[in-house]
Amino acid sequence: MADFDAVVVGAGCAGSVAAYVLAREGKSVLMIERGSDAGAKNMTGGRLYAHALRAVFPGFESEAPLERKIVRERVSLITEDESTTVEFASPRLGEDEAASYSVLRGPFDRWLASKAEDAGAECIYGIAVEDLVWNGGRIVGVRAGEDEITADVTILADGVNSLLSEKAKLAKRPAPHQLAVSAKEVVELPEQTVTDRFQANPGEGAAWLFAGAATHGHVGGGFLYTNRSSVSIGVVATLSDLCTSSTPVYQMLEDFKNHPAVAPVLAGGRTVEYSGHLIPEGGFDMVPQMCCDGCLLTGDAAMLCINLGYQVRGMDYAIAAGRMAAEAALEALDAGDVSAARLATYRAKLEDSFVLKDLAAYRGFPAFMEGTPRIFDGYPQMAADIMRGLFTVDGSPVRPLKGTVMGPVKGMGVLNLLKDARKGMKVL
Ligand SMILES: Cc1cc2nc3c(=O)[nH]c(=O)nc-3n(C[C@H](O)[C@H](O)[C@H](O)COP(=O)(O)OP(=O)(O)OC[C@H]3O[C@@H](n4cnc5c(N)ncnc54)[C@H](O)[C@@H]3O)c2cc1C
């Protein structure tokens, strides 16, 4: 007999939710996390689309450590010292299923793991799982140091750099163009200052995404999210494209913080957290096989993440996929059959849900971003040139509006614009 019904590796969004759902249904569960605490090693930009969390914890707003409800969206194209910004503010962004919140992973992940513990899951921190235990072709547990822990089902929720998914022969090492690297700081500011700087109501805040000079014109972007009494700021750059950059990511972040659109927001603040992390950005085509005999793969370990430039999602997918992995495991445990064929209901659940439907819908988007460098090194300048032309009044004779707009457009190439727009329409 196995030590546990299920062992879950990783106490991130996916792992804690999987452990919670299994424990809530009375299964014996062990969750193993290499960090000293849940969230100690985890990073996100900062915005949680809450619908997936609500499906597991209907009353989460009253107890989860949420920072601010996001009701203001900004997207900026930036050059070295100029910015063109689209802003959308709406109370409807904060309503019901559409609500989203900024979060800090330290407190948020600790809360999520505590829900699993309260439901009866056993949790061990500060221990890295190094290997899997096999019985013939079936995975029957994990090995950490000298210890071997057996379980009927093993759920791998060990994040984007999942060495265990390779050992399980489920996934291959991602290619550099499928991964992005990020650097992030949390900058502390008085709560009222954050509220004032974003013209927010108390408890409400903004998400702000950037393309262009944030990554020195390379594929990727910058982000800024308002927390209760801090802002999360960072840059994300595709690994393969970064190879052609003479500027490392940490320097990109430093330059981004000094950009005229950003520096006033951070003025007087104090950096209290600095982190770096990988993001799986290859989309649907990067999703590996998700189960084998005795084992399931979930969250970032299954590459369930999307970066659309104006929207970054991974936490809601991790929460939903963690829940579905646990549900598939429950059905298999109850049937006394944890074969790959029985566990395959997990993939079917994901395909039937927004998780794989979304990834499939944006399947062509990663290649579009990678193959359209003008988004990052051309269009921000074109937008700034048009805007400068429109808004500059310096006593020299005015140019006709058509010339003001068409000059920069012609500089970029009308055909290029049409080509990119056509490509973009196809994949979005
Ligand atoms: C810069 C950045 C910005 C992002 N912005 C957003 C955003 O705004 N909104 C959004 O929804 N998503 C965003 N994402 C994506 C999101 O953060 C991830 O998709 C999500 O955190 C995945 O959760 P997870 O539980 O699968 O993995 P993780 O949160 O990475 O958790 C994996 C856990 O496994 C543990 N672990 C790893 N290996 C082992 C081992 N061998 N033994 C034991 N434990 C192990 C780790 O320590 C970690 O705790 C962003 C990501 C980054 C990096």
C-alpha cells in the first residue's frame, strides 16, 4: 500500500489547489515544496483573473490576501523618452466573474497552501523533490534526498522549469523562443500615494503594460501593477531574442524604471523585493503530454500560460488546471485505476474548458510576436512621431493633418503596416 493517495510537488497556485481539492474529498495528500514556505520562490507580474479562484473558493474575497481590484487598464508604446498610451477605466472590469486583483505571491501562496492544510493535506517545506519512483512503467511516488515517498497518484506542479516532467518523459526541455525571462521589483509607497498617482478609489487600482523601449526594442514588454501600498514593476524578454541584445534584463528594468512615464509613479518609493523568473510563452504548441501511468502534469509545468502583450495569464490557468488534475485523480483513485488511459480525463476536462480553448484560440500568437519585430522596435516610434506632430504648437506653420499622420506611416511603410495588421488579425 502506498504512503499517500496523492503526492503533489510544488506549492504554487496549481499545486496548492490540487492538494486542497484532493484533501477536501478525504484523500490522503502530501504536498512537497522546495521553498522555505509557499510562495517563497514564486513570482508573477501581479494580476490574478479571479474567476478560476472563485470556482474553488466561492467566498475568497473575504479572506484571500488581495491587493487592489483592477478597474483601470493602460497600454503604452514607449520610445526612449516618449509614450503613447491607451487607457480604459470601467467599474465593470471589477464585477463578478470579470473581477481581477493584484496579488503578491508571498502572502497569496501562503494563504492558498493554508487552505490545503486546513482541508487535511500534509505539507513539507524546504525539501526539493529530486526524482520520481517507478514501478515498471508506472510512477509510484517521489524521491527527496534519502526519502522515498510512495503515492497512487503523483501530481507535478513544479513550475516552468520542471525537471520532473522531463524525468516523467512527458515534456522536453523548451526551446529558447518558447521561454521569456523576467526581472521584477516591488516598490513600496504609501497606500494613499498609490491611490492618488492612479486616480483610483480606495482598494482599486490599475494594470499597465508597455511595449517598445521597456525591452530596448526587443520582443517582450514591461508591466506595472498597483498593490495596496506598493507597485510591482518588471520587464519580460523572450530568451531567443535576448541573445541579440547587448543589454541584460536587469539593466532593461533599471532603464525602464527611469523612463519619464514610469519614474514619477515610483518617485520616493523603496524597493523591497527583487526577483527573476522564466515564463512559458510558446502557447498551445508548447503544451506537453499531460499524463502517464500514475502521474499528472499541471500549471506552468504543463506550459499553461499566455502573454498577449495587453494581457498576461497563467495563474488562473494554473488554478483551474490544478483543480481539474485533482478531479481527474479523484475519479481515477475511486475507480482503482490510475493508468494513463484513466487519467486522460484530465486533458479532456482542460480541452472542454477555457484553459485549452484559450490557448488554442491564440495558437498563432507567439509566432506572430516573434516574427513581427516592428511591434517592439518600430511602431512605438511611429506612434510617438504622429502624436508629437498632432500636439506640437510652436509657431511654425502647421502641416496638413494628413501629412502629420502619413509622414511617419510612410516612414514605416504602408505595406508593412497592412501586412502586420493582416497577420495580427489572423492570430487574434
Ligand atoms: C514576470 C511574470 C509575470 C507574470 N504575470 C502574470 C500575471 O499578471 N497574471 C497571471 O495570471 N500570470 C502571470 N504570470 C504567470 C504566472 O505567474 C504563472 O503562470 C503561475 O505562477 C504558475 O503557477 P504554478 O503553480 O504552475 O507554478 P509556480 O507558481 O512557479 O509554482 C511552482 C512551485 O513548485 C516549486 N518547485 C519547483 N521544483 C520543485 C521541486 N523539485 N521540489 C519541490 N518543489 C518544487 C517551486 O518552488 C514553486 O513553489 C507571470 C509570470 C511571470 C514570471
